[in-house]
Amino acid sequence: MAPVIRTIAMPADTNPAGDIFGGWLMAQMDLAAGNAAARRARGRCATVAVEAITFHSPVRVGDEVSLYAEVLGTGRTSMRIRVQAWRRERDSEHTNRVTEAVFTFVALDATGRPRPLPAG
């Protein structure tokens, strides 16, 4: 599976200890899930829930972060999307999973109201 997003962790994204903020990583995950949701819904979507985000290890400045998203299931207007974030150390090929979560999105119409998902 190809990553939905690939980015580099930068110094502006760090906490005082020098590790990347969990909030920055969550935002990247939400972008990845939103990309998968918009493709499945063929249009506008909104995040309505995030289940049990788990941080396995820190991300450091300069690490390449790859985000993978897959649609786990759909309802009439909603989708559950699993996102995993993996890091590659800047100076090696070593990779490891750093976090994961399941996001729930709802497809929206032009007025911001839930709409049925198109056939799949």
C-alpha cells in the first residue's frame, strides 16, 4: 500500500524536549484520513470522531513520516478509516510504526448536512 501523505518533521513542530508534538502528528493523520474519506465519498467530508490514538514511539526532527490510510467500513453517510504513521530515520533506511488510530468521517452536502455515500 502506498502512503497517502509523506512529509518531513521540522524543528517548528517540536516540544521543548525536542520531540515532535503529538498534536502535529494527529493533524497529519487527520489530513491522511480526510484524503481517503474525500476519495471514497467523492466530495466534502468532516471528521466526527477519533478512536484510541496510540503513540508507540517518538518522531524526531528530520524524520520522514509516511501516513497510510484504509477505509475499514462504511455506513449510510459515514466511514471508519484506519491511519498508521511510520517514521524513517533521516540518516538510515530503518522504519518503525509510531502511531495509529481509527477516524470516523461523515460525507457532507453543499450545505454541510450529512449525505449518503455514493455506491462503492
